[in-house]
Amino acid sequence: MSPLLLLLLTVFSLLSSSLSQPSSPSAILIDCGASSSSVIDGRQWQPDENFVSSGTPKNVSDQVLDEILFTVRSFPLSLDGTHHKFCYVMSVSRGWKYMIRTTYYYGGVNGKGTPPPVFDQIVDGTLWGIVNTTADYADGLASYYEGVFLAQGKSISVCVASNSYTTSDPFISALELVRLDGTLYNSTDFTTVGMSLVARHAFGYSGPIIRFPDDQFDRFWEPYSLNSTVPNNRKLEVSGFWNLPPSRIFNTDLRATQVQPLEFTWPPMPLKMATYYIALYFAHDSDSMGDGSRVFDVSVNGITYYKELSVTPAGAVIFASRWPLEGLTTLALSPRSGSNLPPLINGGEMFELLSLGGKTLVRDVTALNAIKNSFKNAPADWSGDPCLPKNYSWSGISCSEGPRIRVVALNLTNMGVSGSLAPAVAKLTALSSIWLGNNSLSGSLPDFSSLKRLESLHFEDNLFSGSIPSSLGGVPHLRELFLQNNNLTGQVPSNLLQKPGLNLRTSGNPFLTQPSR
């Protein structure tokens, strides 16, 4: 299929309109590993203890200037070699898009002789990508990753996850969530995809990163200049652009030295084979145009991206919602016949489109979180989505396949869990087995009568007390009920003793009696 058939391409020319000065974005700014809040560059950062339930705060031993890089939170690798995720969970406004940025500066926190770890990062149930800070750290730089995702519930989880790439503990330095204006990137269906930033550049600019307050959403616009082009520095007031880029990126541009094609590689690195969102921004000041015209075609790797683009003081943005790319990418601006001013470009954004990984059924997530809260020492990786991504489900959790993801088994045998078993376990109606043997759980046994698929219950070697619910006798497919070595009292329900095919074990409960014959 031709890439042109996959293209959703639109151009907008916008009249200049006055916008109010940007205020601080609606944001959650988390300084990972920090013990107290701080104000950095006029923005309030929070410590991370209210957003994450595992990991160890550590101080960076390297000398760094950026305050948010002073500390990290590090997450231990599993001793048995299994891979786990560790999640920050933030309350958000359902139905809004959020820019998520993660920042990593290793700083030798795993030991001076240990190289930086390579690990995965995850948003809700979607694998966002691989975090590899090795090259940046060798240059004394932090690494950041940015994406745009829809809040499909009342919270968003952002996780780091160990994998088999290295044997060093994963970590994170900072985490930011910024709620975006509803018009930003709104040609994308965020119910099916997320966007991972590949490149965002202010062309012809060579200064420090442009960000808040110039960009009201604190997006990072990196410098991009070429020796073969002539940067044009001027004060150009434009506003009202699609995607709301900061007006400052229009103060510089890349342009050809005369009326001839302008070609350059962008982004400056090869791309993996994927589908991308591309937005390109153009504007020019009226004083230097005179009676001239600036009309040109835009192509990507020799394929027409937009024909006869006319750049005026009002400005224009052209974007493709789905464009397949691989390898190095050449952007070409070719003057049309009759155009007497050289082509130019001010800014560009490119995102990789990520297919969303789905979500565990909300009712099951709610029930598991209630169970987690009733435990005194739940497994360290019990945060984020319980089932997804598939390789990073919670410890002891087995899940169904297909579009409707349910929890089908719970096995925390011999995991040192204490506390009680919340009645919410009865909400996990797809469960076929619950194995909690050899722990220190106490309290009464919940009502399991709603679990019609339940086949096996293993509660042996705990501290459960109270009576055995007679409702267990009505669970139609129950074949194993192991209750030995607890503190249960009263009589064993007769309907359990008489249940055909049930393997029932109750020994080691000194105050439990058999019904009289």
C-alpha cells in the first residue's frame, strides 16, 4: 500500500490572536527519591513517597547542577531472576490527555564500577519502551523520555521494569504529568494508541532547550541548526497555532540561501520501522516579505508530504497522523515555479505511535487493590495494571487472554504475607483458584459463594480464625479445600463433608469439630 494512502494530512493557516500569558501548567511534578518538596525554576516539586510503595531512595554521588537529579529511587532486582515492574500511581482527570516525561540520571547509584542499567518503562498496561541512559551518562547528561497518553480511568500508572538486558537495579530521577489542552494532537485516536516523542526541534535555533514558561505545557524544544543554512533571528509574534507551539520557536528558522531546494536529515538519527505522527511549523515576518511569495512543496524521503505550501505571517502547520518510516529521514522543501523567496521551516515534532496494550477489567483491579490494602506486606510489585503488559503481571496473579482481561488465579503460597483477606476477593468472579498457603494471614474467611468458577482453595498453614462459611458448599465446581493448621472454630459444615468429589482437609485446627451424627 502506498504511504500516501495511509496519510491523514491537514494544513491550517491561522490568524494571529492574542493569548493570555501562560500560567503554570496543571501538572504533577515528582522528585523521585527526595524527602521533601522543593521549588525549582518557579515550579513546585513533590517528594515521591505518596505515589510509590516500593523501592529505595538514594543520593547521587556525582556533582550535578540540576536539583531534580540529586536523588533517585532505585528498585531491586528479583533474587530468583523473574522480571517485575514498579509503578508510580497518580490521580488524574479521566478523558484528558497527559504529557508524561520521565527523567533518568544514573549517577553511579548501583556502584561506581557498575554501568547504568537498561530496563523497560510502562504506562498503565502499555510497554512504552526501553530506557538506556548509557550514552547520555557517558557524556555527563541526563536522559528524558516523553509521551502523550489518554487517562482512561481515574489514575495513570508509570512504571519502570527490570528485564534481561542488564543485571543492575532500575531507577528513576523525576516524573512529570502535565494535562494538555483538548485541541493538542487531536487528530490522533488516543483510545487506541499512545505517542512516544522521537524529536521536537526549534529549527535554526542554537540556544538552551525552549520549555516552560515559553511553552505553556513545558514541552522541550531542542535546538537544531545547520552550517549550510542561514538562521534568521527576529521577534515574530504569532499565536493560535494548532498544537499551540511556543511563539519563541518562530523567532528563528532554517532557510535556503537562495530560491532553491532545502534538504536536511530530520530527525538526526535513524528510525526503527514504525508509524509516526509528524507536525511541521512555518511562519514568517511581514517586514522581510515585501511583495515576494514563499510557496514550496514538502516531501519526506522523496514522497510528497504537502503540495504548494504558502508561508505567510499568519503561519501554517501541516501534520500527518500516520506516516510509515524507517532509517534516516530526509526532509525536502522545494520552491514552486513563481516563488521568489527561499523556503524555510521553524519547528517540527515527531512521535512514534504505540498500540495500547489494554487494561485489566476495572472491577478486578478495584478488588485486588482492596486485597492489597488488607495485607500488611503485599508483594512489592503490586501496583499499576495487575495483568498487563503480559510479561509484567503482578506476582502471584494469572490472567485471561483476549479483549476482556480478567484475573483467573491468585497464588501467594509461601510469600510471607500477613494481614487479612479482604471480602472484596468475592468480586474476582473469574477466579478458578486461590492459593494462600504457608503465610501469616489471620481473621475470618470471606464469603466465596459468588465465585462460581472456583475449583481450588488453599489456605493451609495460616492463622485464620472463626467458622468455615457454609456457603462454600454451594460453590459448584469446588474440588479442593485445604484449611489445615489454622485457628478455625465451630463445626465443619455438613454440606462440605457431603459434597461429592471434594478433597477437604481440616486437621490442625484444635477448636474445629465434626458435626454430630
